Amino acid sequence: MDTVIGETVLGADEIQAGLSEVAQQLNADFEEAVVITVVPGGILVTADLVRQLTFDVSMDWISCPHTPGEYNNASPIVYHQNVPIDGRHVIVIDDAIESGGTMKRLVAHLATFNPASISVATLFVKPGRVDTPVRQYFAREMDSDDMLVGFGLPWQDRLRNLPFVAKLAVPDLTIRSPHGVEEYPRLVQIWRSAVDATHDFLADEHRDEIEAVLASNYFPQVQLHVAERQGKAVGFAGVGGGNLEMLFVDAAERGHGIGTGLLDFVVAEHGVRTVDVNEQNGQAADFYRRRGFVVVSRDELDDEGRPYPILHLALPGA
């Protein structure tokens, strides 16, 4: 089990100190509330947090199974409203907000029961999370979207019980050239997985148009590099003329440092200084901004004249 547990990010003492901070914030703002735990991930945070609350608390639970880091979770929401929330203040407790996609769905679902307010309380949040338009209470904002385990956060349904939070130590990542055109179908699969997870703004017909010609028209125009982990292709990047033309990671492998590994490789090996990103793909734009890229210009349409604005980003001095 220990082979996947990497560097400790939050020790047991730091976790308790952080939850005390969150409890102090909540105690200052509430006189009563219904605490709804997101299970199973929020169980440990709830247990340690509610015992520090000084106001009247009712307790319930909600669930929506998902893969950690998943942005477009479509799993059914399980919520029985064992405690009525109509006209009452609700505090949703989870271990963390990672992508934020699931929490956003849970908040929207609970809003249909007409509570007086909805707030979210977690130990920490990640920088790449989507916006959830409610008050959020948390102890720490992480510096990256790296996959984390422990204190409610799982890896393959294990490690939730760790008393600390640690980085996931994944096997070494290999970046190589593609195994010829015979590997293109797998790269198209990766592209589709990534697009389905992040490009909800893309019309189905436009997605299908691009997918149909990806291998024949797009791949031959760039120098491809494939990220491989445990003998399986999990991401790829395409470079042309010093510009990063494409970078996609299998949705199931997000948060493992694969995107960062590919970006670092093409910057170091090809001198990549620029990249173009769909403006509606805020997750990607934030990914590059956190790695030093800045927006230098914008086009209203994409290269094919479709209504998807493009941000042109560059490293300083490019």
C-alpha cells in the first residue's frame, strides 16, 4: 500500500489546526444549521469539525460517486432529506474541493429543496476548481491540482483512513515518440476522453468533426510526444514551430502530473514558448497561467471559423 503514498502535504496536527480555523469561521457566522456530509469522503472532516461547533446542528448525508478530480460527474445523486432543510441554513461538509464539478452539482440539487442558505466547508480546495456560487469555508488553498490521498481522499477506493494528506506517488512517467500511425487510435481515445471531461462548451457536431479528422489532418502536422505510465499511453502533446498545438490527458489520469510532465518536456526539449487555448476552457487557461504563461492576444473565432474564442498565451520574453 505504501508504494503510492508520496510526500506528506498536511500532517495530522496541521489538519486539526486547519479544521479549528474552519470551526471558528462557522461559529462566528451561524446560530443553527443542518450539516450535510458528502459521503464517504467527508466523514472524517465532519467527525472532527462538528465537535468544535458551538451552535445547534442537525445532521444528514448526501452522496454522488465519482472519480477524484473528475469535472463532469454524471453519477446519480443520493439524498433522502432525512432532516427537512426548507427555510434552514445548510452547511455541506466534504474533505476537499478538487475539480469542484461534483460539489457544484450537489449544491444545485440541494437548492431545489428551498434552504435559507447553502455554504460549503472543507479542509482545503484546489486552484483548478470550477466556481461554485456559495460561501466556502476552508483552511487552505493548495498550490497545485496534484492528486492527493488520505483523510477521506481515496486512491482506488483505498487510503481514505490515513490520518494525514499526502501526494499520490505514481510510477515514473515516460515521454516518448508515438509508435507510428498504429498508435493514433489510442491518441484519439485520449483526446475524446479529455474533451468530454473539459470541453462542455463544444457542440457535439463540432466535436465529432474534429475527432473524425484528428488522425488524418491534425497529427501529421505536429511533432507528437506520448506520455506513458505503466505501459499505457495516458496523454500526448503536439508541437509545431515552437508552439504547443495540443496537449491532452486521459480523463481517468488527471491530477497525476501528466500534463505538467508533458509541458515541461516540450518547453525543455523544443523550446515551446506559446500555446493557444479555448477561452471557454478555463481549466486549461488556468493550468498554463500557473506555469508562467500570460495572455498576449485573443481571437473571437477558432482557426476553422467556429464560435469558440481563442486565447494566445506566451511565456514572458517570447
